[in-house]
Amino acid sequence: MVYDIMITALSLAGIYFLISFGVTLLYGVGGFPNLAIGPIGLTGAYVTCSALRANLNVGVCLFLGLGTAVLVGVLIQKFVVEPLFNSLGGGDRGRIFVIYGTFGLCLLFPAILQNVFKTTMMNVRLPSLGIYKILHTSITGYQLLSIGIALALFVVPHFIFTRTKGGTKVRGVTQNAFLSRLIGVNVLRIYTVTAGIAAATAYIGAILWGEIFSLELGSGTMFTLYGFMISVMGGLGSIYGALLVSIILGLSTSATSFLIGGVFEHIITTLILILVLIFAPRGLIPTKREV
Amino acid sequence: MGNFLLEMQDLTVMRGDVLVLRDIDLNIKRGEAVALIGPNGAGKTTLFETVMGIHKVVKGDIRIEGSSIRGMGTERISRRISMIPQEFATFPFLTVLENLWISKNSSRRKAMTDEIFQIFPALQEKINQEASTLSGGQRQMLALGMGLARKCDILLLDEPTLGLSPLMTQRILNSIKEISDRFKLSVLISEQTPLVLNISDRVYVLEGGQIRIQGASQELKKDERIRKVYLGMAV
């Protein structure tokens, strides 16, 4: 029983972290609260599902979906997020504008998806990666994969941000974008790449969620909601915080559904959110950000 | 014409609907230290930022060694000109070494830092400390070091002694003089302190977006009107 709870908790934590990673990264690097990130990932997942239905090669299906998500993510960054952010000279007013604009997109996306794909539910039917036994508990290949990708998403950025010059420049941009421009950093290019990576991770999160659970038109909004909740609790923009919160939520959700029943999952999650906001309003591991 | 490393001609800049700079003519020779003085709001910072390609030029031209950089992006200009902004001139949560590392064009972490530490030994002791933990003077030294690390031959310094104690002001100004002589840099430095006249060759006085007075530092130093009006010195 304890093992069951732990294994489920870990795989949930992996997915939560994947979903919140894009939100965290975009906010951490550019200060952009992009609420459309969930629907962007979902759009890619829908493309993959449709391609799978058409019996295309699995690799091609995944590539098409990933490409679509990255393209949509970058286009939204360039034509919605950045113009809105800069319309009143950036800062907190710019952020509010981005929230309004991308919230609008969040509401718009389900209708667009329904019109394009002519369906509400989508099942991700990827080839099975097998079922494994760990500590007398069975775990599917995709659950393992979500844990693995989440770990990689934690370790790789940590290495890039602390050990490479490019990563150090990105940290510089988060602390002072103007000074970064003066020392010759192409800040806009960094934002574009960030938006692409955020869209890609949102897509991977959506695919794994769809493989383990299922996808529907509202899933994108739910991803955004979870992504932001986790990001806010962790300390907006903090990758370490997002990982910690993902583990906490994974554990609480898993324990709740095993011990008292799945109905209470959301109540417990919301309670945790409220407690964190009361006792650590800047998040569990706040980031350092100057301007 | 080819005599000047950096020249501005009839430079006119608007920010929104406001005319901030009007018909600026300003030149710097190779290896020359030029001071730009003037009250707050005179347009000194805008002038620097315009050279760096941040603001749009309405009229006139900016040239490096005779070729125009008007309309060029900041990324390209920053390879020729290094600007140290007035405030927030360092990355607060990067270490001293990281600040220098990302400022320079070479990708090697340690290259060029030895020369910088020779001029500012205080920085070497704090090499792995975050910039936010440094004192105001040390932070300004780091900012100068970052400017040097870029290895440009033109250095723009926007009020580098703002908020520093008189003693530290003197030290920073002396280091600027040392840097400019040692590396044959052309330096344009905006200041409000009269001490800048001691380390500069020539002076431009900017007021209301226009150059009002210009001349050799040694001569303007004696000018009673300049001392009183622009540098706030008690006579």
C-alpha cells in the first residue's frame, strides 16, 4: 500500500512538474505569465492523436505534434505576449495585460480545437512501453518515462544555468534585461527559444497525461491551472520550487485517493495552496529577480 | 573627419512626443577622455542610450571611424562600444566572476580577468561572491571591469560615481583615468561632480537637450559660471 502510494505519487509528481515547467520557465526568464501554455501543449497533443488515428508512423506523429506546439507557442509569444507586455512599457502593468490576453486565448482554444479536430475527447494511443514491477508494485512504462523526463528537466537546466555561458547569460536576462542588451545579449532571441522550450515541455506533459489518463477540450485550461498553481506555490519562476511542490502534490493526491477517495483530491490540493499562500506568500523557494 | 573615433552630427532624438536631444554635435578622438556634464534631465542618459541603438534617431547621424551606425541594433553596436549604465550596472545575483564572464566576448571563463583584477584588486578577493553583496564602490569597480572585459575601444560611462562617497568618487575617477590611458580607450563620461574636469581632456555641457558650452577641461575649470551653475560648486 505504501509502495503503491509512493509510486503513484512519483509518477504524478513527474507529470505535474512537466506541466508546470513551461509556466515556470517563461515566468522565470521573461516575467511573462502565459496562461495559454496548457492549450498550446494540448494542441500539439491533438495533432499527434489525429496523426496516430491516420495510422502514421509513431515517430512522425510525435514530431508533428511537437512541431505544432512549438510553432504555436513561439507565434503566441511573438504576436500576443511580447506586444501586450511592451504596450505600456513592461513591468507589472505589462504582466497584467499578458494575463488578460492569454486568458482570452485560453477560452478561445477549446472552440478552435473542436472546430479543427471535430471531436471533444482524444485518446493518446501510443505503443505500450510495457509494465514493470518495482517493490511489488506495477508501474507502466509511461509512468516511468514521466518520472525520467521530469528528472532530466530538472538536472539538465540546472547544469545549463550554472555551468554554461549561455545559461549564465539567461540568468543575467532574468535579473536585468536592459543590462543584458547592453553587453550584447540578444534578449528577444532568448525569449523566443524559451517560449519554444516551454511549449515543447507542455506538449510532452499533455501527451503523457493523455497516455496515463485522457485528454479533452478542457484539459489545456486544466494544465494551465495546475501549472500556475504549482509555479505560484513553488515561487513564480523557481524550477527548484516547482519540483518540490510537484512532489508534495503528487504525494498528497496519491495518498488522498488511496486513503480517503479521489473526490477529496482537489479539496486537499486547494487547502495546500491556501496554506502556502498564507505562510509563504512568495512561494516555498522564491526566486531572486530585480527588474 | 577620419580623425574621430566616435562622432555625432546634428543628432536629434524624440522619446514619445518629447524632443529630448536637439542637433547634438559631439566628437571623441582615439584615446581621449571626454566629460559630458549637465543637470538631471538634460538628456545625458538618452544620449548614451541613443548611441547604443536603444532609441530611434529622428535626424542626424552617429559614426564610428567614419561609418554610420544609425539604425544598427544594440547587439552589433555593443561589439564596438561598451556602455555602463547609471544604475543596475551589474547582475546582482551572479558572482563577480560570472558577471565578468558573460560580459566578455571570449567564452573562456578566466581569460582577461587578470588585467581587470590588477586594476581592481578588491574584486579578486570577492571573486565568488554575488554582486549584490558588494559595497557600492566595489559594485562600480565590477561594472567598470565588465565594461573593460568587452574589449571595445569606446567606453560610455553614465554617472559612474553616483551615490558614492567623496573618497570613493575620487578613486573611481582615478581608475577611469588609469584605464583610459593604459588601454588607449576613448571614454565619454557623464558626471555631476566637478572632479571629472581633472581626469578629462575636453568637456561638453548639455542642458535642455542641447550642447550649450564645449571646450578643454583645463580652461572650463577656471570658468566661474560653469563652476557655479553646472557643477554646483560653492565659490
